[in-house]
Amino acid sequence: MFKDYDHKDVEFAIQVLYHPEQIGEDEIREWFADKEHRELFEELRRYKEVGLQETGSAAPDVKRQWHILNERARVKRRVQLYRWFTGVAAAIVVIVSVTLAMRQTEPQQELPELKTVLTQLSTQKTVRLVTSGGQEIALGKQETRVKHIPGVERIQVDSLEGIKYHDVRKEKIEYHTLEIPRGAEYMVILDDGTEVWLNAESVLRYPTKFVGQERIVELLGEGYFEVKSDPERPFIVRTSGVDTRVLGTEFNVQAYEGQPVNITLVEGSVAVKEASGEEVILKPGENACLADGVLNVEKVDVQLFTSWKDGFFYFEDVRLEDLLAELGRWYDFTVFFQNPESKDFRFKFWADRKENFENVINRLSETATVSLIINDKNVIVCSQ
């Protein structure tokens, strides 16, 4: 839906957009605390970068970009905004139109409940468990106890905190949702004994007790699964557009919003089925990737997809934008590219997840053809 942004906010967003070195100042941080301000800035940033890629310009020509936006959106304009700023209004109309068109072509399997939760994780600071009845339990501190939920207890596996379900007796199926914010990870042992490790910025929805002929969970984000074998009841991980069906095995599912879905098999065998009905059987060491509606299978180094579970980052020939997106989920920072072409630079990089944020960024900058500048909780990528 189109949002009638205040013209002063639009002006302010443009000022920040073309002067990212100012981000971190008190006035800007206060402005970004508002969710609608962040949404406005993100819309303008995305469209500005598309415009730069199309014109091939390394330095932004502000007047030219808004002129292009105004011309492209003339036939789409449905509302009257501030006359002196119709160029920016057009940009937002175009963005919303493209978004609606994309939604119409997405698979029907949308997981709307998880997507609603996902939008809240950017401001959430602790791991949270939400019951069917709406009870919210913060799990961020070791001394926190799960009270009044029979069959659920706090556990710790190695150095990772988690929860465990056992002896759950329910006549009616009840669902729990485990929410993992940026900068955190967690694990859960489900009622059947299946162990799930959840990476940062992830949401898992599951029944407190599996009943019937299938064991189904829903995931947005990333999780590593060690499925308890049960030949009579297949285990299914449902993501947006893909179902992964197993009997008992170890595999990783990466299904972050707006990114390709990757299913990586470590041990055993899994069947991966996408929304159109196409199904493939994976062998250990293979990865199934769903991107732009196409499902591809290839042999991979599984460590590239599972290293996070073992406590480190491992990248091999990875785009800088994707690399920084994963680091940003863990260290909770936002990335700004002065030159969109820098996003496609490719890197090989390794780091311990316990390593200091500044040290990781500085090491990456030493190996890069770009300069990475840290400003509060922002990383600015500058061409050298």
C-alpha cells in the first residue's frame, strides 16, 4: 500500500542517502529509531542503487536520478502529493508497484505468520518464545526460567543455550514460535528428539507435540537440523516455496527473506520439493538452491553452509554484499555502499564468530579492494 510520507522526512532521507558519512550523529540516529523512517530510507536507497546501475555512473547525479524517476512513474501516479516534490513521490509509487507485482508471482506457500514476526526482529534484543495463547517468554538470560509451560525446560548444549520439550501431553495441538534476533543463536530439542540449531535473524514455528503421520515445522532464516529417525513419520521443513522431506538425517536450511533458499545435506537423504511440484533427491554433500523459481542441485563444500553452527564464518568466492549481509546478521550492523558495483566483488574469508566486530571488519578491509569504515552500527563501503 502506498504511504503518504511527510515531505520533510523525504528530504531528510535523501540528505542521509547521499551523505552516509553523517550516519551515527545523534539527530540521524533518533530519526532512524522510527520504523516508518527506516522503511522510507530503504525504499529510496534501493531505487537509487538501481538507477546508478542502469546509468553506469559511479557518482550520483541527484537531479538526473529524480528526473528519471519522475518520467518513469508518470503513467503510474495514482495520488497527489506535494507538487514541488513529485519526483520523489513517483519513486515510491514505482517501488510499491514493483513490490506488488513480485508478490503476485511468488509461490502460494508464504508463511505469513512468520513473515509478520520477521519484521519485528530488527528491534528485538533477546531470544523469545511465543505460545499459541500469546504468552511471550524472554530467553536471553541464563537465569530466566520457562514457567507455566509443562514439558518445556531450559538446557545448555556445549556453550549454546536452548530449550527442550519432553513428556508433552496435549489433546489439542499447540504451536510455539521461537524468535532469534540479530546477533544471537539458539537451539531447541523438539518433542520427537530432533535437534535444531537456529542462526541469527531466524524464526521457527513448530508443534509442542508431533501427532499424525508427518512432523512439520516452518522456518524463515537459517537452521541446522539433526532429525530423529522415524520411518513412519517423515520430518518436513517448510520454507517459503520449498518443502524439505526427510526420515532421519543432518542438513542445513537457509531461507532468509528475499534471498535464494539453500538446502545442504550433510548425512542421509532428503527430498526437496518446490511449490510448482518439482522434486529432487539430495545425496550427502549436495546443495539444492531455489532462486528465481528455478531449483538447481550441485556438489558443494558443506562447510560453506554449516560453519556457522560450529562457531565460525567461512566464505569462498562470495559476493561482498552477501558476505556483509551474513556478518551484519550476527554483529547487528547496517551496510551502505557508495558504489553499487562494489557489491559484486568476490572474496574468500574466514573468521571466528566470537571475534570482535571491529577486528573482523578491519581484517576484511585489509584483503579487499574497497575500504570499510565503521560508524557506530553502520559499515560504509567505499571504493579505493
